[in-house]
Amino acid sequence: MKYFSAQYLDAILEYGNISQAAKALFISQPYLSKYIKNLESELGVKLLNRQVTPLTLTYAGERYLSYMKEIDEKYLKMKHEFEAISHFKKGRIILGINPILASYTLYQFLPKFIKTYPGLEIELVEESASEMETLLLQNKIDICLNMLPITNPELVYEELYVENLYLLVPKGHRLHDAKYKEPKHIPFNPNLLNHERFVLLKPGLGLRRLTDQILEHYRIDPEIVLETQNIENAFRLSNSGLGLTIIPECVLERDNVETEANLFTLGNPIYQNTVVISYVKDVPLSPAAFAFLQMTKEKYKRY
């Protein structure tokens, strides 16, 4: 019974009532109410102060939650030690990954990792940058492959590689110049992009964070005609003339994409996309996550 209790109490604290907490936990309200009452009966104390709105923990509830989190930490430490003892014959790593990197980078190293450690179970979690930061802090993913910027100071990262970002100006646009057949630095003042139509990724995604920084730097107020979660959609729609967009180099390189659009770098120094592996500060990585970190860093090591 006690296995889920810390998670349940955390949810009640976050949402302030049992109904919303149950919804977030994907369980029924009657089940959650009965679970907490049975736990209180077993312990002989009240864990929730039901006389206030939103609900709060009693002193006993606060102590119980603190003890359960200590138990969870000890269990995690034990699990990590057993994984190391078994030499990865069995184990699991939950990898958070940026959706762009899942399509354009993951294939470069994950097959080798799986071949090297066939006993490890790999679970991929593809979410927005902001959501993955939250999942890391909640210990719901072990390690994360994502892009800068990372906004939470409780997370640290190690750089894997850097690639150029390109402003895509489609053929037929007033700023398109047919003589620029290869990528080059933007030949006009970026202020001319103010109020232009843009196809952008949805807010919260790593590349959108960086795109917003670029637009803010140049004080560009874009007319956003479409937001998408898929960078390939953004590229194809922009390339067909729907609007401008900003894409990373990997989108062009993986499939040797040919386009008549102009591809311009921006900034001085040039704006680039930095791909990193991030994890929680001062929390030891599991042996499986550490092995993943080391192998991935080796893949992109510069000699």
C-alpha cells in the first residue's frame, strides 16, 4: 500500500483537492480517498487537514512524506548498486529526449548502446523542453538529451555537439535572392524581418525557446501563421512559401535535403544549436544512465 503514498500525497498538495489529484494520477477519486483513509487508519494519525481549502498536510503528514522520500532515495541507491553488481545484465534507463533529436540524432548512437548493453531496457520519453525539466526533477526520467537553453538551476548538462541554425527564406519571398544557393550569413538587416510571416515550433519546445531568444534579440515581432510540434513540418511548410522559419543544420544534413530557399545564419557570434545531456545536480546517476552518458559523449568527442 505504501509504495504510492508519497506520490499520492504530493499530488494532493499540488492540486489542493482529492478530485483533481486523482485526475492527474489517472485513478478514481473514491479510490484515492479510500487509500488515504486506510493509510491514516493504519498509521493511527491524520495525514490531511480537511478543514481548509486547498487541502494541506498535518504535521504528521509532513513527517510521513519526509520519511517516505528518504525511503525512496535509499531504495533508488540500492537499485543502482544492484544494477552495477549485475554488470548491466538487467536494468532500465528512462531517457528523455527532444522530439527533433529523436528523429535526427538518436539513431547515431542508440543502436550501439543497445548492442553493448542488451540486458538494459530502454524507455523513451519525448516531451517539450519544459516538461522534461520537470520530469527530471521528479525523478521520472533518468537522463535527458535536449538543447540549450536549460532554465532550471537544479539541472546540469554536458555538451555533445554544436550545429548552425538557419533562417529559411523561401523562393518567391520578397527577401529571397536567387544568387545565394549555399548557406551564408544574412546579407540584410534582420530588422527587415519584423512583422514577417513565420512558421514556428510550439512554445515549450527547445528550438522554440532559442528561436524566441533570436527574435527578441532583433526585436522582431513575427506574424505567426502556424505552430507545429514537428520540425520537418515547419521546414516543408516554410519551404513551400507559407512563411519564414528557423531550422537546425541536422534537418538538412540527415537526408541531404535540396532546396531553392535561402539559408542564412544570424548573429555575431552566429546563433547555434547546442545539444546536451542533462541531469539533476548533486544526484548520482544510475550505472545505466552513467554508461549512456559516457558512450554518448565518446560518440561526439573532438580529437
